[in-house]
Amino acid sequence: MNQKPDTTWKFGSIPMIDPEYLGLVLATSSDIALLLNSDTKISSILVNNAEKSYGNLNHWIGRKITDFLTTESIPKIVTAIDKLESDETVLYGLELNHVDNAQWQFPIKYNIHRLGKDGQIILLGRDLQSISENQQRFVKAQIAAEESIEEKRELEAHFKVLLAKTNDALAFVNAKSGEIVFSNPAFQEFFFNDDMNVEKTSMQSFLANKTERKGFMEKISIAAHGNYDVSEELNTNNGEVIFSITPDIYRAAGQQIIICKLLPKTIRKQGEKELIENLLATFHNSPDAIIFTDVKGQIQYTNERFLDLTNISRKNEVVTKNLSEFLGRGEIDLAIMLENVMKSGAVKIYSTHLKSSFGTKIDIEASVSRNNADTNGLIAFIVREVSSPGNRAGVSGANTNLEKNQDEVAAKELVGSATLKEIVTDTTDVIEKICIEAALEITNNNRAAAADLLGLSRQSLYVKLSKFEM
Amino acid sequence: MSDKNIRIPPSSDDGLISSLVYSALNTSKEHLLRPANPEWIDEAGILLVRECLSSSFNQKIVLQQLMEQGFKHDTIVDYCIPLAATKLGESWVNDTLSFSEATVGSANLQILLKLIAENREIGFESSNGKRFLICVHESEQHTLGALVMGDMLRRQGHSLKIKLDAKFSEICNLQDSNDYDAIFFSCGSYLSVRETASCVNKIRKTFRYDLPIFLGGSNIEKISEGIDLKDFDLVTSSIEAVVEYVEKQRGKEPLGLLGAY
């Protein structure tokens, strides 16, 4: 059996140290050495000359060591002294936190020994400040990490509420694997049975028809990259039919994610099912452009016909734009329609132009209504193209020719009977009167709006109204 | 034929009966394996201390070990982790662990707690949860207690802001902007109790209204001896006591408030 060698020095194996050298040995072999009396009062302090950070500790002499220890450290020194007094040896190091003048603390690891029978105790300490500083840096880093987790938690809460409150069925799909990363309650309600775990399920797995599953993700991915919608009817496992899918691709944490907004053809509310189907079909197939805006005219939804009239290829390009950008008289047209619809709830007919993306103008008539009385309700615009005089040529060519001939006769009669200046002045007055009448009609006799429409000051309009006795 | 003689025909519903039996056994297993016995918790605490001090600590393996012993996530958070933290602290007091070892052990417990919290699906819709501000004052370095309490409160459907390394001005700004139902301070040392008490005294002077403020910590009675705690409404580590106090003080919020975080 192996026996551990006795490593303690036997009496006589080291020479007797002269008292004048002992102090130096103690002071250099430790960072701080304390000599305690039998009543645990400090009788002497030796501080290593290399250790400057403690400052002057002479005021400790004559006072109890516990006066300079933190509350948590006091029981440790008391226990160790008790052990020494019962002739036990304290083999372990004591980690004590010294405190001096309130906030100032420093940790020391002491070895504690009795010096003889008279109860004197010596504490030989090693400074732990550098370890303590590292520990504090570690704790700070840990706190910073926890704070970022808390921030993430907060963002996650906002995100979850947003998804829960969104009526659109949304699924976030890994573009490469086709797996649903997460989805919102509306998506789960529409397309999955209650007992299914949506996450980690592949996107195509909810399609009923196996032939439709093949290449489905590729189709979505191509549409996402090409910025267009997948508009086709797809049957799902639980009997729903997808009407169209709007995919958008983005990057997150190195992954490519496709967010898919799915429009179900039917919804579960049986009572409104058919009506909603019909309304949706009307919206999508109407020969008239249908636009829903907020109360400020920001476009929220529009159908394909509006895109045709404005020569725009994708819905994304018009949604969130202001309708005024597409109206002939811009903000004036929009302001008049919105003001009237807010007052009376509906505008039956309003004539203006629609501007296409190529700059061409189309004559239109719009009817406007509010869907809700509250301020957040949407405004619905139904816009239909009306034939311009030029377009009418083919339909009523004979009448046009007749009118043209009559105009030429009138011109010939006028020339010679009045000077050109008189003819122009008189004609200008007639034109002004006609335009003012039109502006007043358009604005429901709102003179301020009519002045804006005509590009006149209100004062000038009043002068002209008076002139024409209107 | 009397009721006593009714027998289920052997051929008809064997599958259903087996399914019922297994279901019942599984339910019983959950009940029976619940570590209600304090000795079980103590053993788990010892295991956690050993693993958290190991150089090959792996939170997933430790969690797996505890679950195989029949511990549920909530039991680990509510009982095993706090007990292990207490044991680490005691080991430092007994000088069987250095403070750097105790710090590493405590940090590993925190990692285990984070793993459990991340894996848990917290019921998101909370009908009448309160809103708490949990603070660890800047004078305190122990954050585990606050995080454990945070997890307990979140499980009950309360919404929290946990502010670590909190300064007086930050606490006032947060309270001013959010009007929390109560503020809870977590302390682990005598010094931090003293500093926290002084901070709360200033908070009381800043907010004149009746704002519930609590003080807690696993060893709070001992480490707060001799410190004036009159500015705290309660000095306790009981979540139930805190919630009950706030319920009485502030009443219930409207139903259907989203966001249990």
C-alpha cells in the first residue's frame, strides 16, 4: 500500500529564523498578514511592499478583525478561530471580504494558524482582487446577455400579438426545405386540423391533390422572386380552397424565408360564406375598378381592373400609394370626394380622369361609399371608364360631323360681324361661365373647393360669379 | 342480469380498454413520479451542484438526467435550481468552494434555467395577469433568484420586465413610463439589501402614490437582519403572497389582455 510522504517540516529540519527576518519572510510570502490577539483584536499588520492598493491600514490595529469584514465573512472567521481554539488545524483557505469605509471591499484568501499557546493567531493572505475583477466582468457579461434575452422576449410578444391579430392566413416557410417555420392562428384555423402540429410540416403537405404538391414550393419560390401572386385554386386536406397566394422572400439569420399570405376561397362562417365568395368574385372579376382606401386615400386593396386602367402590372406597386396620385386633378379630386363621402356617406357620381403609369388620361366616373361609420373604416371607390368625345366618334360619327358643320357655319357668320378681339373676349366669358358652373356642380356648390379646382383665389371666383350673375 | 355480472365482451373493445389502461398508467406515472419528497429534491440539488461545477457541464444532458428521474420542468425551476444555488452559497461560506467556483456553478444553473424557459410554451392569452417590474439592484451580483422568480410569475400568466443591474434613475423611468402593478427586488447579500433599502426609500419619495414594493431572496430573513425595511410592503419570497397583495391593492385588470410575457 502506498503511503503519502509526510511533507510537513519536522522540528530542526529548517533553521531557526531570526525575528528580524521573520517579519520580512511573512510580509513577502503573503500580500497581507494579520496578527490577532486572543480577543481577535488586530495587534499587527504586515502588507507586502509591492501591494499599494490597500492604502494605510494602521487604523485597524487595536480593533477587532470582524469590524473590517463583510457580514457574510464574519461567520467564516468565527468558525475558523473556534476550530483553532479547540486545537484543530484549519487546512483550507478562508476567503474573506474586507470592508473599510462603507463601499470599499477587497477579497483575500487567508491561511490561518495559531502561533503558540497564548492564543495569538496569524492570518497569511493572498489578494484575490484580480480574480474578483474578472468575476465582476463575467457577471456584467452575463447580465448583458440576460438583458438581450429580455429584449428578444419583448419583441417576440409584439410579434405574436401582431400575428394573432392579423386576419390574413400567414405562413413563414423555409425556402430551401419547404418547411413551415411558423404560422399564425388564422393560417392554422383555415388549413390545418386541430390535431396537427403545423411547425416543421412541409408547406405542400396540406394540399389534397398529390399532383399539385409536386413543384408547389418551386412555384411559390419563383413567384416570390418574381414578385407576383400565385392565383389558382388549390384544394387543401381539410376541405378549404386557396384562392391565391402572395409570397415574399426575405433573409433572416442566413436563411431564406418566404412569407406566404394565403387567401382562402371559403371561410368557416357558414352564414356569410356564399355572400363573401360572391363579393370576392365580384371584386376580382368586376369590369369596374374597385379600390378600398383609408380615410386619407391610401390604397389598401384594389382589383385587377384598376391595374388595367392604370397600366400597372402588380398590386404591390399601388397598395399603400395614395389614390390622388392616379386622379386627373390629384389631391383636389380626392379631397372633394372624401369630404362629400364623410359628410353624406356616399358620392353617387364624380367625373374626372385617371392617370396611367404611361401618363395617358382616361375619362372616368367614380362612385364612393364608406364601409363603416368609425374613423378607421375603409372608403370604397368604384371607378368606371366613360367614353371620351374622341371615343364616341365611331359610335355616332354622323352626329359629330353634323355638329362640326354647324360649328363651321357659326364661325363663318361671326367673322366679319365682329372683330377677332371681340369674338375672343366674348367666347372667353362663355367658357369661364361654363367652367364655373361645372366646378360648382362637381363640388356640390362648395365655392372654396370650386375655386381650388379652377385654380382661382376665392376672391376672384366671387368676382366672376357676380359678373355672370350666378 | 345484474349489473355486477356485466362484462365487456373480450373481442369487441380490447383495443379501447388497453388504450384506457395505458392512459391511466401514464397519468398515474406523472403523479407518482412527482418529486414531492424533499429527499428527492435534495438529491437533485446535489446532482445539479456536481454537474454545474463539472468542467464538462452540458445543460441538455443535465436536464435529461433530471427528467429521467421523474422531475418536471416546473419542479426543477421552482425547487431544484434554488436548492442547488443555496448549496453553492453554503459551500462558499464553508470554504469548500472558492467564490469563482461558486460563480461558475451559479452561471451554469442560469444556463439550465434558460434552456427550460426557452423550451416551455407559455400560455399567451392571459385573462387577468398583473404587470411586475422585477429589479436586481446594481449593488447585487446574484441574478439567478430574480430569473427563477420571473419564470414562476410568467407561468402564472403575469407580464414582467426584469431589470438587472438596476439604478435608481432607471427604475424610476421604467415605473413612470409603464405604471407597473408592483416592483419586486431580489437580493442575495447583506450589502445589496442595505443599498436596495436605501434605493427604495428614494423611490417612495419620488412616487407619492401607493406603489406596492416587495423584497425577496432565498435567504432574505438572514441577510436583512438589522436593516430598516419599513419602505417595503412585504419581505417575502412567496409568489402567492405577492400576487395576493397586489390583487387586493390594485384590483383586477380588464379581461382578455394579451401578452403573458
